[in-house]
Amino acid sequence: MMRGVRLAFSLLILFLTVRSTFARHIRATIIYDDVATEVANAEEQNGQIWLTPADLERATHFEIKPQGVCRGVLCFPLPKAKRQEFLIEREGKTWFDLSAFAELVNQSVAHDEALAAWYFGLRGDQRQTLSHLEAPDFTLPDMGGKLHSLSEYRGKKVLLVTWASW
Amino acid sequence: MPGWQAIYQELGTKNLEIISVAQDTNGVKDAGQWITAAHPTYAALIDEKHLVSKLYNMVNVPTGVWINELGKIARPNEVAFVDDRFKTFTGLDSAPYLAGLRDWVEKGDKSSYVMGEDQLRGKMAANDPNFMLASAEFGLGEHLYKAGHLTEAIPHFKEAQRLNPKSWNYKRQAYALSGERDYGTTFAQEVEKAGGSKVYYPAPDLPAGAGKKP
């Protein structure tokens, strides 16, 4: 009896280990810059999310280039020694570890396992820093949908004030 | 909002712009009627994703920031009441804050209300990793709520509240989306826990005697 229980327990541990070691194909929702993108073919491993370069670009607008992971003039070089940790080949496809990249660019990530949703927060370069005391820029719509950016108000004093209906 | 319109009519001609930003997950649906009623001529923006609160590490509303002509912060996050509608709840008088605002509009960087760099750095919240994670959890909760998964959103809202207990935005917005019973508390209880409504909003840290005529 005890042996049976032990065996079942060992098998369970083995199953969990195997399950977490191997990448699983999943359908994932990637929320990046507060925009959600459905990705039909993603891989998940130990809670880390891997995307193909094409899906990376679709979901985040970042591209993998020889000089690093870039979006326009913004480029994050991948540490040379670690490049193979971010980019791997599996079953003839290239996969990029977006979770590891988030760590590299100092970005917090929230994950909902049941709904396979990953939310990527502000990167370090987007956040207010204490070093230059500049007011972070933003662009938001008014009720009519017209966009306004803080940076358009240079040359004026601005009282920025938040409120809410609740 | 009517209060800001009055201030804008007074100071808008003196190179002050007001940008109000609604921190409502449901955007125009919840905030719209208040904006329409106020007839603002200043910028009244909609911020469904709470981007401004995220960027500036804000924890409650109303929160005001003064930004000078060069785009630098002159006074960081502080409670910003421009009228006394909530005075019986908060115990805060709007007059000293408004006196400061007028002084700044008139004197610019020479105003004693403008903070020096060291004081600013001391006041501004550092990017605490737990707060950053709280912001991501809240953002995920908002996304799930909007995608029709309110039940699944609640644990993420709770996690945001746990990781950044200083944020009233995370509590108040979440309670507004589904009711306080999902959180086992009420806004009134939370205010009491924090020491009561008279300390709920920390008063703006205005310099003693500032703005007075010598």
C-alpha cells in the first residue's frame, strides 16, 4: 500500500519536473505597452514566455538585429555571452525569451497562468528617474479622441492633475 | 473639475496650462459626464490605463504636479484640491495650495514654493521593485477585466494592493469595478485603518510663511 503511494508520488514529481523542464506550446496573450496581442504559437517554460522573432515584432514592435533588440533608435544590446540564452533554435524555429529580455530591461511582468496572459510593465528607460527630474512625457486623448502630449506644452507652466469618477 | 476651470480662467492668461487626466479604467463611460458638465477649456484627458499614475508613481487622486517651462518638475506629487468641496471629509483647506500656485505663476523659479533638486529627490518615490510589480499586476487585472474576465482580474488587483499598500488608486478603482465585497473590506474601513479621513490625504508640504508679503 505505502509502496503504491510512494510510487504514485514519485511519478507525480517526475511528471511535474518533466513538464516544467520542457517547453509547452501554448496560445498566449501578450500585453505590451498596454496593447494586447494574441499569439497562436508561443512556448512556455517555467513561467517564461518564448516568441518567434515575427511574433516578437508583432506584439512588442521590437526586432532582433545584430546590434541587439531594437525598436527604431532604441536598442538594447544582448550580452554576448548570454545571446544563446535569449535566442534558441527548437524544431527548426528560432525562439526569443521575452521574459529574460524583460529582466534585462528592468521591466516588471505579471502573469495569469489560467488565461495564459503576460503583462509587461514600464521598462526602466520609460520610468521617471530621480537623476534628471524631468517630467515623463505622455500622449493621451481627450473626449473627442484628439491626442495631447505633455511635450507640446514646453514654454508654459503646467499644472498636471489627476482625478477619477470613483 | 469646475474648480480647475475657474483657476484656468484666472491663470490661463498668465502662461499656466492645466492638464487634467481622468484615471478611470472605463474611460469616457465613467469620466465623461463630469467632463461634459465642467465645460473645460483646459486639456481634459482620458487615461484608461492609468499611464500618468504609472509614470509618476502616483497613489491617489487628486494628485498634482507642477512642471516648469523647460519640462522639469517644480513640485512633485501632492494632493491638489482647488476648491473646498471635500473639506468636511479631508479637513484640507484649498487656499494655501492655491496661494502657492498663484505665487509660482507670478514668480516662476524664484517662488519659494518651487522645490530645490535635493528636496525634490527626497520627495519623489524611488522605483521600488515591489511597486513596479504592483503596477504590472494592476495593469494585467485591468486588461482581464476589460476582456470580460472580472473574476480572474480580482486576484491580480488584490496582489497589486498587497505589493503597494500605499496606493489608494489600486483599492478605489478595483472597488469601483466590482464592489467592495470582493475585497472583504470597504473604502470607509480602509480609511479608518489609515487613521481616519482627516489624515487620509497628507496635506501638501508647503513652506512656512511662503507667499506672504515681507
